[in-house]
Amino acid sequence: MALSIEDIKKVAHLARIAISDADTSATLTKLTGILGLIEQMQAVDTTGIVPMSHSQNLSQRLRNDVVTKTNLRDEFQKNAPKLGNGSTEPAVADGLYLVPKVIE
């Protein structure tokens, strides 16, 4: 794919990049080289080659799926605020915290 100086200036304008006339020729050379490399890579026959998810054949070390923390919900809910109206029971029901209704 052949690029021109006008193409470089148009891309720079679209990207909102200020580019001087001296820099356009250097940028043209670099972009032409990059596009040439892409064309070379696309020309390679890759039929029969299985796609890889990683460049190296590695596997992740996984830890054992073991419970490390105990369920302390009942202990935490003992610290819940009291129901009020003279009751000494914590404001919990069925394992959930009871809160005042704030939306009608």
C-alpha cells in the first residue's frame, strides 16, 4: 500500500496532531515500512497451523480450591443494632440485616 504526503497530513489532521513538513517525510518512511511489514506477514501461508493463545507453551500454576475462611456471619450479626421498641434482639432475620424503609 503506497502512502503519500497528503495521506500523512490527512491522518495527522484527523488525529489532531500538529506535524511539520520536515516530519511528514520521516513519518511517511516509517509508516510505509510498517505497512510493508504487515503485507509480508499477511503473505505467509498459515494453513494447517493451530492458533496459539500464548507465544510460549506455558501453563498456569493454580492453587487448590480449598476453603480458607470460615463463615462468621452469625458472629457478625450478633453485633447488629437492636430492633428498638425495647427489644434486645439484633435487627436480623433469615440471615439478613433489617434496615428502615427509605423508599416509599
